[in-house]
Amino acid sequence: MQLNDILRKAHEHDASDIHLIAGHVPMMRVHTVITPMEFPIITPEVIKGWLEGMTNPAQKETFGHSSDLDFSYEISGFKRYRVNAHRQRGVIGMALRAIRTKVPPLASLNLPEIISRLTYLPRGLVLVTGDTGSGKSTTLAAMIQSMNERYRKHIITLEDPVEYTFQSNKCLLEQRELGADMPTFSSGLKHALRQDPDIILVGEMRDLETTALAISAAETGHLVLSTLHTVNASQTVERIIDMYPHGQQNQIRSMLSNTLQAVISQTLFRRIDQPGMVPAIEVMLCTPAVRNIIREARTFEIPNVIETSRQLGMTSLDNAIAELYFNGMISREDAIAQAAYPDKLERQLAA
């Protein structure tokens, strides 16, 4: 049993993730469903050999110390993967996320038209949020590629790991990978500001230093795009504020209200009309009303502003879900299960 055979078979089934755990057969996730693959049970010796063949000496040392390792793996001429190696019950496990190397056009992603308009912003902070596997990286890559094809600017991406690979088109485009090209997101971002960028993509605002630098970069005239693992706009604003010590929170509310341009929150659904996945998108735009809400710590009012501002391009998650359901793309059960307000959505779908 060869690792590449497993990965090629998973590719044939359009799997998004492959799970390899000693003592189990290989498993793959296809359109949200975990499915066993027709391969023998993986032995501890086999998976240890796979991991040793995928990693360099420094990565082996890291795994030996911490029993956790994040890295990228590529089959030349075939596919790239984002990999997490770990231990569970004393044996090695690996989770591999397939990385699609060809950047899809924005128009092909079933996104609201307002997302395309956000790529024309000259400055500010745009956040794409959602659970792991919700399509954040794909949306950001499509936005970057749209700008790459239109502008003559300098784009720097800071990623963990590099997923979609770009070729400079009209823009000069640099991609830096955590571990290989920079020690931390905050370090990469700090030095990126001295590299004459116009547009910066930060793979994730995962700590206070990175978040503070991203907001500062947006304040000083850059367009900054990044992600957070939050499910809606109001939670996103609160997550950023809560990163800061209590005594600095009023100041950061003021800074965020001035720099934040939009929050795009994604939830992926399995399609019922054809094979594949489709996103439901909540969009919050930072209008003067939203900026006042952020500044005055009234984020609980954000859902109401989104609901009453549809003419501006804002959309609530539940309205986006309802639209997918009425267009015959997703099932009623999935729609209600993922809704922010299930009872209210159930009444809306029955109307």
C-alpha cells in the first residue's frame, strides 16, 4: 500500500480531506461525508514510514518534541496538501487537506456580486470568516487573482501553508509560507510593511500581535485581507475586541470602526441538484451605522442592520441559506441545521 495510491484514489472521488490513522483503513471526506476507502488497515510502521518520507529533518525534530506538526506536501505534477501529523492513543495519525492549485474565477463560486466590488477597495481591512473547510481560502484566492489581473500593484501573501499558487500577472505577487519563509505571521507582517506592498493577505489573525499589525497596516493605507474562525459578523467583531486587554478595548473599537470595510462569513453546504458544494454567505459592510455600532460597543445590533440593509449588498446568513433552498441547491434539513435562527428559518421556508 503506497501513500500516493491512496491520494490519487481520493482525488478521483473529489475528496477534500484524507484521514490516515494507524489501526484504521484510510478514510476520505467527500462533500462533507467521511467514507472508508478500499485499502488495508494502516499499521503503525507504515504510517511512520510515510511521515518520515514526507518531512525534512527539522520537521521530524519538531514532531518528536511536540507530537504535532503542520506542513505542506506535494506530489510533483499532481497535487499539493496541507498536512497535520499528530499522535492519538500513542500512534500516529495524519489529516491531509487537498489544495486546489488552479484559482477559480470569482464568478464561478456562487458568491454575492458585492464580493467582486470589494476587490476595488483602495485600503482597509476585509475579513473572510467561517469554520475550517468553509471555503475561506478559495474566496480569498479568487479575490487576489481578480486584483492580480486588473491592477499594477504589489501583493504579498502570508500563508500557513501556501495553498493556491499565483503567477504575477499585472501585479507583482509574492507568497511567503509560515515556517519556510517566516517564523510567525506577526514577523512576516511586520517585515512586509517594509517591502512596499499595496495589498497584503494574512492567512489568519490568530493572535493579538498579528491582529494589531493587520489593523495598523489597514490604517496606514494598505488593503489587508485575512481570516478568522468565527461564524458571523457580530462574533467576528467581538473576537477581535476580546483579544485586547480590557483597558485597550475602547481604543481598538475606535480603530476597528475606522479600518474595517467588510466581514464575509461563509458556511458550506452539500448540493442536492448536482455533485459538489455551495456556500451560504453573510455579508456585513461597514456603513456609518455599523461603524457607530462598533465604536459604541453595540455589536448585538449588527444582525438587525444587516437585515435592513439588503439594498446595499448586505445579506444575513439565514437569508442566504433560504435563497439556496428556494433555488433547489440544498436540502431543507441542511438549511435548518445550519441556520443562525432555526425556528425563524423553518417558518420562512414554509411560507
